Amino acid sequence: MNHNKTKALREGAMMVALTIIFVLISVYVPILSFLGTFAAPVPMAAFAARNGLKHSWVGVVSVFVLTVFVTGGNIFSAVSTVLMSVIPGAVCGYFLGKRALFFNSLIATSVAVAIGWVFELLVINVFAGSGIDEMIAQAGEQFKAISTSMLQNIPKAQMESLGVSSPEAFAAQVVETFEYTIKVYLPSFVIISAATSGYIILRISAFVIIRAKIAEVSVVKFSMMKAPNSMSTALLLFYIIHLLLTPGSLIWLVLANIVIILYAILSVCGLSFVDYKFKKKVRSAWVRGAIYFVVFLMLSAFSSILSTVLIIIAILDSRRDFRSIGSAENYDG
């Protein structure tokens, strides 16, 4: 018993040290700031997968105290690091270690990430004197300045054909649309972004846990993600209802965000089907990911069309089950 406790404390100290190293790199080397989001959670995930949450909370508190120290007493930065990286890592590792269903692990990790992001938006930024509205306004002004300078060389006749009198007026209209979209769909952006980060953290953590032989974990291959039939039905139903409602009403806002979230999920499931077919020709997941990125980058002007195609594929696959996935999850690892 004492040997196991000592071993857990020793492992915990090592994982805390690794986490602090990633935090230091993300703080003092801005170009590697992504390490704070995707690498910092991994050590605590590995620790939680083997030792559970009982000992992990000691590690979480230790990371908080040490982060305050290494950042020169910046408590907000330490709280942000713990909520957005360390706790999601611990939650991820705990669920993986318990061999929970993959999507249950993903939901738990994404919720932990979302809580950290909400705290960042609603608490730290408010205390720092820059609330959400002010952040959106600042982003809008920056975008307006960039757009205006880019549009200066467009002939006046062409600007008038677009229904605007000057580059400044056109940029102002774009910024107004941008600010409205952000305010209306902010919950969707937070949820989708948190789910994306949660998925990346989960996959990286699972990879490390499997390779280090810390625990046996269940992971669904990206190429085997399929939306349930009920989700595609819900999307069609909610989309039709939200078209019939008065824009701006509370129910409309709720349904609009639900539709966007379902759009995103089904788009991913559609891309999963494409990946299932494409991986027979390109075995490397990294190469396929790079190809997808380049394709979406080159066809960004047609992103709405691409998304619609992927959604249609996902809806058809949810009803016909082309990959014979069924209702059971498919695991690797």
C-alpha cells in the first residue's frame, strides 16, 4: 500500500514537472503557445489514467501553485492554465483509464474544456477590463482597418456596383455582420471549439497512454465516426422550425445555435466517411489530414458548398450505414 502510494506520488511529481515545462514554453515562446492547449493536458491525463482522480487533484493544485510562481504571481494565468489544460487532461485520463465509451470520454473532456473557456470569457476578461462585447468590438475594428486598406485599390465604380460608396463603408457593413454573427452564435463557437480541442486532447492523450502501456483505452477511429439517424432527423426538424420563427427571439437563438452545432457534427461525420474511403489509397493519417487541410484552404470560397455536401453524405450514411458500423462503437487501440 505504501509502495503504491509512493509510486503514485513519484509519478505525479514527474507529470507536474512535465506540465510546467509545457506551460513555460507556451508562455515564453509564443510561436509554441499551442503546447499549452494540446500538450500540457497530456501528462496529467497519463497520470489520471493509471491513478484515477484521487491523486490527480494533488497534481492539479501543484500545477496551479507552480504556475503562479513561474508566471510572476499571475493568478489569472494560473487559473486559466488549470481550467483550460490541466483539468481537461485529468478528466480525459480518468475516463480513458476507466475504459469508458469513446464518445463519453470525448463529451467529458469537451465539457471540461468548455468550462475553462467560459471562465476565460466571463471572468478573467471581465476582471481584466475587457468583457466579451469589448473583445468583439476590438476584433471588429482590427478587421475593419485591415479590410479598408485592402480595398483601397478597388475602383470606385466597382465599389458602387456592390451598393457601397467607399471601402470604409463596405468594411463597416462587413464588420457589422461579423459582430452580429459572433454575438448570435457565440455559444455554438464555444461548444464547437471546445469539442475540437477536446477531441485533439483525447486523441493525443490516448496515443501516449497506449504507447507508454499505461492503460488499455478505447478509441474510435476518425474514419469510423457515424451520426445516428436521430441526429440527422433532428437537424432537419430544428432547421425547418427555426426558419418559421421570428429572427432574434429567444427560441430562434437557441434553435439557430443547435442547428449550427448539428451542422458541425454532421460535417465531421461526412468527412469521416470520405476518410474511410480515402484511407484505402493513402494509409498515413497525417498525410490525409494535410491533404484535407490544403483542399479546404484552396476551396475556402466554396466552404458552404463543401459543408453541405459533407452533411448530405453524413445524413445518407446515418440512414443506410454504408460502412456497416451499426449502433456499436468501433474501437482501435
